[in-house]
Amino acid sequence: MSRTRDPLKPVYALGGDDRPKVERALRRLSTRVQQEGGLPAEVMSAADTPAADVVAACEALSFGGTRLVVVPDADRWRADDLAPLLTYLAAPNPGSCLALVYDGAPPQKLGNAVRAVGDILQFGPDPKAKPKDRTAWFVKHLVEEVRRHGATITAALARDVVTRVGEDATALTGEAAKLAAYAGDEPVTRDMVDAIVVTHPDAATWDLTDALAARNAARAYDVLQDFATGDHQREPIAVALALARHYRGVAAAQALGDRATGDAIAELTGLKGYPATKAAEHARALPPGAGEKAVARLARLELDLRVSSLTRLGRTPGDGQRFVLELAARDLLRLADG
């Protein structure tokens, strides 16, 4: 029985946290276009190409089959830049296929125009998912990636890997490949995870910043307690430096406003991938200006941890430093409240 594929659509919007699947979808699209007699992909980054130039490329006549135009970093276009694209999508050239690649999702007006004539392909958790559901998606992703490489891992162990690595689909895909190769014909064990999974230095800090941004004081202080007495203890100064890096990204994202894409934040701060995504997420959750105020508060925290007399409180040398860190967390929660 023969199987026929649906005709190529004139536009696709691809995005989400699962960057490996986004890249695989782009490769499949490019391969299909060429298998059907089309041209290799023409890449035009939105970071340095106006939407009008992309439209001109899509409207150009092609004598070599379907023209595939791929636009990475489509988040870089502002709402005011999209008018030529919206006009084009009202009557797209049937000889062209446009692929818009987003970190997140297209703006609503553009998304509606894409759906009318094409498809939106979202890879990763729902951008509006609650933290618990978002974490569950990454756990499932890791389980599936390990299985894709020929091995198995329990959900409990997968959750431990996500906690160590962070909610970064690209990094987790790499760890899945390593674990599957190491395990061979055996199921992945905790000893294997301990032996080869690289813990991201800021992974646990994101749990803290999520709680702070969500104004969840109980959770924030639980994380701080884990840093003091849990299995993966962290020195207060290390936590302070990680928080400072994160809130510098938040401040940059708030300054950028609707231009706060992952690439734009990376250019300003050096944060890339998941850390940049987290900074943009918390910038939207926090009141305007909260990021800049948090950076100033964390600068004081670093100074207090080094010279404040409060660090000498308590029964052990670390008690005072943890107290100073908790005071800073209290102030960050207040900033989140506005």
C-alpha cells in the first residue's frame, strides 16, 4: 500500500526548548525539499536581515524547484518589523517554503497568519507550563532520548539527571547519549549517573531563582537549607555569585523589553542557551526594574559575605554566612512582590 505525504506548506514556524528536535525538523524539511527537486536551503538570519528582504527572497522566481528560505533568530524581529511578512503570508508564493525559527513562539498576529497557510511546530514544554509540568517534560525527554540511543533509565534517575544538568534539552540530549553508550546492554544505574553526568554549576541555583521569581518563600528557604545540609551542598559565596550572574541576565532582559531573545541576552551578558532563556522568563515574571535592583542587592551580599560582622554569628563558621544569604533572599522576594 503506497503512502503519500501531504504537500509542503508555504510556511512553517519552528521553536521551543527542545533545540535538538528543532534542528532535526529543519534537516528533515531541507532533505524533503531537495528530494522533491528543490534547492538547498537559503539561510537568512533575522539578526541582520529585515523581514522585507526575506519576503523578497520568497517572492523571487525559482527555476530549480521549491526555494527553501530558513530564518534563524526570528525572535529578533520586533512587532513593527513584521508588516511585510504579514502581507506576504496573505498570498504566499507557492514555489517557496519559508521556515521561521524561534527560541519560543511567534507573536500572536504572526502566529495566526502562519496557521492560516502553514504550520507551527513547537518542540518542548508549553511556554506557559507550570514549573512542575515543565520539569516533568524534561524528565520524559531524557527517558526518551536514552531509549532512542538503545538503553533505558527510570524516571527517578532521569529526574536526578535533570536536577544536575538543568532544564536544557540540548545538554540533556548529550548526557543521554553518554549514559546509553556507558550502559551498553544494561539499564542506567545511579553509579553510572554519578560517574559520568556533569553537574552544571548553576543547576541548583535555577531552582532557587524559580522560587524567588514565583514569590514562593517556603520553597526558596527549602532550597537554601538543601545548600547547607543536603547531598549537594554549596558555599554561600558560590550561591551569591550564581545569583548575581542570573540577575544580570534578568536586568539585561528587562532593559531589552520585547527584544529580549536568547541571542540578544547572550550578546549583552555572555549567558547562552538555558541560562539566557531563564533570564528572559524571570524578566517577564518580575516587576519592571527588579532585575537591576537585584543586581545591586547581590553586590552588597557579596561584600557582606566577605567583611560583614554578621558572618561571625552562629555556632559554626558557616552559620553567619548562611544567615546573610537568607537576608538577601528575603530582599529578593520583596523585589518580586514589587
